[in-house]
Amino acid sequence: MDGDDEPISRLKFNSLEDLMSYYKEYGKTRNRTINVANPRPTGKTECKAKINALKVADGKFQLTTVHNIHNHGLSPKKSRFFRCNREVSESVKRVLDTNDLACIRMNKSFGSLVVGAGGFENLPFLEKDCRNYIDKVRHLRLGAGGAGALRDYFLRMQFKNSGFFALMDLDDEGRLKNIFWADPRSRGAYQYFGDVVTFDTTYLTNRYGKPFALFVGVNHHGQSILLGAGLISSEDIETFFWLF
């Protein structure tokens, strides 16, 4: 069956995934969202439309209750805005990853996707979904255990010398985004040679693909000296504001 067919009692599905996929597609054509194991009516209209299913002896899932009557109007064209219907495909993720590593801003990256799809109405996701994906990917680029290893290293260095300074920037879910550190020698050099400081992000770490930010000064011999360093998630205004 496809999403255009009305659900009827005693209808069977080979798996729960098949059932969810069918009802999700059905919901798209009727402008409704789906919730699993949540019997509460929707908050705005008290709509009681729902289906119930049981796993029967043959291992399949059979519909036992079907209520298709809604107490509100339906607008299928807006169903794509429901969270359960929004999905960023693997091909789009690759485009977003490539653009992010090339420091292309999200508004431009999303705009190109809109043009390629022929309009907003043809995209099964929102710009917010793209931003959420990139935020997640940026912290994953550090690799498994990377954040914990860095934190432990900074703590050891600060225990050895209180002049060692380190700062870690976390997102709303506690995931590592940006890092800055300066050892005692760099901090001391800044006191004498901090009149002119250059900031360079042209170096990308080979392993993680993240911009490696260097604060460099010039000593009295005309030699470049390191004043501080950072590992940042991207080269946008928000990140630079945090770093400075």
C-alpha cells in the first residue's frame, strides 16, 4: 500500500517500520503529523484522529483501531513542515559538509539548495534542519573521545603551571565547538610584544578539517612568536566573537 490509500481496520504490515512509513506518507497527504505511543489529543484542536496496531501471531502488525475523522481543516501542502516529515538526504548532507568546510555561509548554502530544487516548496526540510545538522557534524569532526582527551590535557597542563590558560566552548547540548589555549611563555611574550598581533586561520588540521587559528606577534629581533592558538568549528562571526 502507499500513502494515498485510507487505513482500514485489520490491515497488516510486515514490520513496525513499514507501518510507520505508510502512516507517515498518509499523513503527508492529509497535513498531519504522527506520534508514537502518545494517546493524548493534539493541544490546539483536541483532534482524536489516530490508529492503533498490535503485533499478531504471524509477527506482523495489524491495525485494530482506525479513526480518520478530523475536527479541523487539512492542508497537504503544509505537511512538509512537520518535524516527522522533514528529512535531510545523504546527498544534501554531502553538499552541506563540503560548503561548510569551504567556509560558505549557511544562508548561501541553503539558498543554492532552494534554487536547485526549484523553490522552497520542493524541499523536504528547512534551513533550521540544515543548521542543526552542521552544528552536530562540527563537533563530531573532533573524533570519538577527542573532547575528553583535550580537557584532560588542559587540566594536566594547568596543574603543572597555573600560568597555562585554556578555554573550551560548548554548544547547548554540552558538545565541544571551539578551543583556545596559551601557555605561560606565550602569555609572557604578549606582555612585551603584544602591540601588533596577526591572526591567521589559513591552516587546516589534516585530520579534523577544522581551522587552526594562530595569534602571532613579532619580537625585538623581528622574529615571529606564538601568542596563542585555537581550534575552531568554523570561520563565522559568532565563532570569531567568542575567540576574541
